[in-house]
Amino acid sequence: MPGPQTRIDGKPCDGPMGESPLNEGLQRRQVLALGSAAVAACCFGACGSALAANPAPAAERPQKGDWLVIADEGEQEGKVITLDMLNVGGAMMNAWPVDAESKTTRSKSRFNKVIVVRVEPGKLDEATLAKSVDGVIAFSSVCTHQACAVTGWIPEDAMLACPCHGSLFSVGEGGKVLGGPARKRLPILPLAVDADGMLTVADAFTAKVGPAAQT
């Protein structure tokens, strides 16, 4: 039987087994394979981090200067919302923010959808008034209890309501919880108006959209 230092043809090896031409080739291939895997893992990790840090424009949160467009299905869907389209105590509007430059509608995340209503400015507290335009104010449409869609509007009481578990939110007090199981107020999307009367986003949401952290 060949010894550990004998080649398969019976001749002695030129050096230790680890330094034979066959093993040197195997070692080089192993090193190259491991190096390629490490580079791939590094690149994938970097790309993954970049994607996480830079979501698609249609999923990005509303940005200052965005327009608001009607989100309700129908003939008005996609129409830019202007101040004169909302009446005090009138119907609420569901809206999406739109990048004013690229015209990208940020509708790939339902956490970007907002409710727009109009009340008498005198019914808004000072902090809420500062985030509104002539009584027009926008709130997140995602309930802070279990992320249901807030679809109820009670204009006579200036309240928004979630149909899932009955949470009620005060428009005049900046989305304060008035009833139901929600523990966190509805975030406001501050508004401005441009020279053409179009509603625009003035700043980011006042708080993280969605349910409060469970304790």
C-alpha cells in the first residue's frame, strides 16, 4: 500500500502532501471559491442595506412639497386636491401624496394614505391649527389600534371613527383619542397651499403611522 508520502504511481512525492501539485490546485480553487462567496455576500449585504434605506419612490413616506390627489375610486381618482374642493362639515376625502417633480403617486404603502377634512378654523386647537390650511387638515387613515382603515367621519362632532373596534379621534384636538381601544392619537400630515390653491405637504407626519407599540 502506498505510504502517505508516495504518489499514486508509486514514486515518492517531491515534498509533503500539502505541497503536491494536486493539492496546491485544490487549495487555490478553494481559496478562490471562498473569496467569491465572501465578495458576493458582502455585495448582497450592501445592496440589501441600500434597498432597505432607499425604498421605491411610490412607497416612500410623504415629502415636503408633495401634492395630494384623490384616492377614492371613480371619475375623480387621481385629481389634485385644491382648497376649494372641501367644504366646512362636508364629505371627507381620501388622498395619496404625489411627488411634485416625478409625478409619482406614493400609493405602494397604505401607510401613506390620508384623510382630508375641513372644519371651522375656530374648532382647532392652536397646535392643530398650525398644521392646517383654513380649516383643512389631513390625518393618517391608518387606525393606531390595529391598523384598520379609518373610514368614519362625524362632521357635527368633528370626529373621525374606525369601524373595526370603534376608536374615535378628535379632529380639533390633533387626532386625540376620544373613545375605543386605540391608545395613540392619529398622526397629522401638515398641510400648506400653493399659489394655485393646490394642497401640498408642509412637513412629515407628526408621529409614526400605525399602531402603538405593544407593552
